Amino acid sequence: MNTIMTIQEAIQARHSVRAYKNEPLTVDVVKALEEQIAVINREGKLHMQLILNEPKAFQGTMAKYGKFRNANNYIVMVGKRAEDLDERIGYYGEHLVLLAQTLGLNTCWVGLSYSKVPGTYELGEDEKIACYIAIGYGETQGVSHKIKTVEQVSNTSDITPSWFKKGVEAALLAPTAVNQQKFSFEYVGMSNNRQQVRAKKGFSLIGYTKMDLGIAKYHFEIGAGEVNFEWI
């Protein structure tokens, strides 16, 4: 239960951070991150890679536009091309983001404003880079942004279970591209002794809605707690 509370606290505390202290990650922190990356790469069929003490990825023109400072550590989010790749990247990448928060680190999902530095990562056959996650000790803890209401993104009502509302509340604290929150959750009901929830992405000209949905679904699962439900 303590682990869930720690992650619950991480959900509350996590905000995107772009400016970092010029400090290397500690040995223990690197070990914890690399162990988790190995586990979820297997589980999610991904090829995420932690890159340390490499300043060039966030020094190009696009990075300056993104206002990054001392972003010398990052995770390259890689996987084989597939219809569900972006959603898996979001879902499993957020495992790392919340773990990082519990380890005293700060992070930022980065869709465009980075440079691919040759020789810093491996790309296997038919693999692609979906995005980067900047990671390090933030100069600040970031700031919260205005979020939608539970009612705007779900069918929560007096007759939906309380865990469903808690799941949606946690999902609303998930990072999304330019804070667009283009997702929705529907409590469907019981089937074969399991409660069912449908999660859908909305339309966005900015894109990244599949990735955002994966991130939000992981948050929802944490908020809902140990409830026997399935995604449909």
C-alpha cells in the first residue's frame, strides 16, 4: 500500500520541468531507472534507453524554442513500428516519469524540441523514436496548469462507482501535449464479473493523442486502485 501512496503522491507532485541543475544523476538513481527500464522494455515490447551526461540533444534550435536548460540526461523512447506503439510509449513511459518523481527527479515529455544525436542511441530493425523524456534535478518543481473537470472527460454520475471517479481525477493530472487533455473515460458496467471501462482519444491538430491516452490510462489505473476492471 505504501508504494501506491508514493506513486499517488508522485502524481500530485509531478509537473513538467525544462530547466535542470547541472548535476549528474546519482549512482543509485541510475540503477533504479535502468532496472525499471529493463523490466518495462520486456513488458511493453519497447526499446527505451537512458542517456546520461549528453548535452547536445537539447542545445539545438528547437530545444532553445522549448526553453530547456541543462537537460543533459534523457530517455529515448523507442519501439518497433506498430499501430499501438504511441499508446504503449505513453503508458510505459509514464511508469518511468512517476518513478523518477519518487526518486527526487523531475521530467518533461518532449515531442519535438530535441535533436537526435548520432551514436547516443540504438535503433533496431523497423524501430522508430517516438519522443524523448528529459530527466534530472529540476531548478524548480514546475507549476500546475488548469485542468478539465471530471464531468468534462467522463460519464461520472451518482451511480458510477467511486473508484471510477478517482481514476478519472488521477488521469486529469497526467501530462498531455500542450495540456490538451483530449481523452475521455466511460464507465460501461459489469460483464463476466468484471467491471469495464472504455478510454478514448479525442481529435487534435497537434497530435500525440495516442501517447497522451496511454499516459492517462496509467494514471487512471493508479487512481482507481486495486479494482478488478478491464479496458474494452
